[in-house]
Amino acid sequence: MKKKFLFFIRGESMLNIKFIEAKELKEKPDQNSLGFGKYYTDYMFMMEWYKGVGFTDAKIMPYGPIPFDPACLVLHYAQETFEGLKAYKTKDGRILLFRPDMNAKRFQNSNNRLCMPELPVEDFIQAIEELIKVEKDWIPTLPNTSLYIRPYMFAYQPKLGVHDAEHYKFMVILSPVGTYYKEGLKPVSIYVEDKYVRAVIGGTGFTKCGGNYASSIKAQIEAEEKGYSQVLWLDGVHRKYVEEVGTMNVMFVIDGTIVTAPLEGSVLPGVTRDSMIQLLKKKGYKVEERHLSIDELIKAAKEGKLNEAFGTGTAAVISPIGKLAYKDEVFFDQPEIGPISQMLYDTLTGIQTGRLEDEFGWTYEIKID
Ligand SMILES: *Cc1c(COP(=O)(O)O)cnc(C)c1O
């Protein structure tokens, strides 16, 4: 690679990105056994933010460890936010992102809640775009594979004392991935969590901040011990209304109508969730964003009206739910993926990978010059 400086202009924003070349490039993994988050590419993006200066020192550099002062704020008070999106290679070799502006805006909302600097939308997209241009050969091409993009920010200043920081780091790393769950598109079993809570209105449920996930692991492990792969979270106040699953939003098809939790501050506003709602409405389905109590859900299942249940998220796209249990009683058991779940999976992945026409203008092409 000869280019030493990458220099871009788009709209108002312009990151001057320094390129530091790697001495050696890694061998690419076998596309048939990528798993999820196991492999990382040759380069990463890194940029600093200093109080009084703003964002500065953007660079694309060899992927590798970075130093941490033992007093680094993020290690003590977990001021960290992240995003997750994917790049796809189309049959004719184009590179597509899916609604990156939604991730950029959500990242701003997360950072605002956590009192961290808000990266301009164009800079967020540009950082990703330039890193992917360098790493384009890492985008896998087999069906159901993609290049997962992980942007994140954290407090880097060494200081003990709970406060916002004078130094943050923004980084992007890339990981070629296959399907998120070992099961692939096979239905997963879900335990309705009645002991722990994930989020409450007024908290950080609507943000992708590391702390949310740290505190969810115990429920996840206990569910696994009971033989389930994920938990379905109920609202934190009444322990009554269904909210979401692990790292996915959740939708239920009840008597032909799709029901999902409303966005009131405790549920993560998923890009996939929003896309599914738009797709479903366009195809003429009735979609309700409303409170759904666990009692109503169990009743619908017992009356045979719960047609399908599935999770939605970037990592898995659609994850059909095969089994649902509440207080050790299985009330929904459907070993096969349902027709609406399958249709949504095929349509959305079709748009994302350029196989189907994108009527919504959701895809964003990265042009290699
Ligand atoms: C990331 C995430 C989702 C899904 O969001 P997408 O934008 O669709 O990937 C849902 N719930 C939680 C808790 C998440 O972290």
C-alpha cells in the first residue's frame, strides 16, 4: 500500500486521517468457520477527543493492543458506548453498509446520555468508510457472512473520581463474521427473566453502553444453566411487560398482528427493529408498538394465537424463538421458523446484500476509487 495519508471531503466534515502501514498482513480465516467476533482485520481506526480541543489525531493503524493507565477512567466507572453494524459485498462486488446514519445518530444519543462527546454523523460514517476501503478484502462473500463493524468510545484519562473525562478515545475495529448463534437461523429457546432487570425508564436502556451488558451476564448464565440460550427481559418496574431479548428487540405475531414493545427509554431502538416495522407495514401487515404483558402473551400462546416470536438485531438479523418459558413452565414451543420470520429474514438480508431492490434507500455504497 503506497498511500500514506488519506484525505477526504464530504459535506461539512473532513477528517484528516493518517495512515500507518502494517509490517505484515494476517492470513484470512476460512469463510466457512468464521463464527462471530473471533477474527479481527489488519487495521483499526483510532481518534482522540480532548476537552478544549475536540476530536483530533485520526488514524488508521495496525490492529493491536493499546496501553491503559491503571487509573484509566473507563476501567473504574465504565464510561463506554459502542455501536454495531455490518458491511456486505454484493454479487457484483459493490460494498454496502446498511443505514449507517441510524447507528451514527444512536451513538450520539448514547454519548449524550453518558456525558461523552458526540461525534458528527458524517465523521462516524467517514471513519468507517475509510477503514473499510483499506480492509475491503476482508469482507467475506459466502452467504450469511459479512464484515461486522464495531465503533466505540471510552474515557481514557487516568483519574479516580466519578466525573466526565478530559480525554476520550473513539475507535473502530472490524471482524469478518458468519451467523451470530451457533444454531444459525434455527429457533432459539428463551427464558422469561423474573429475577433480574435490564433497564428502567430514566436509566440507560436506550443506549448501547457497556454497563448495560455487564449487568445482564448473570441472567444470561443462569438461563443457560437451565438450558435456554437467552432471556426475555420484562420491564424493570412492574416485571410485567415484555421488553427485549439479550441484544435483540423482540416481536410477536399474535393473531396475525405483529406486536413489539414501544420505545420509551428502557428499550434499545434497534435499526433492525425499525426496518422490520417499515417492511411489515409496506407489505400490509398490522404492526402495534405497545405494552404487551407476559400474561397476555401466555394467554395468546395457550389459545393458539401466538403464531410466531422472533428477535431482531444487526448481529443475527432475525432470530426465531422456538421455545418460551416463564417460571419454569414452557408456554410456547415451535421448533420451525415461521413464515413471517422467514420472509423478513429473506427480504432484509436481500436488501442488505444487494440481492433485492432497495426501495427504502437504506443501503449506502462505499465506492472504491
Ligand atoms: C444492539 C441491540 C439491539 C439491536 O439493535 P440493532 O440496531 O437492530 O442491531 C437490540 N437490543 C439491544 C439491547 C442491543 O444492544
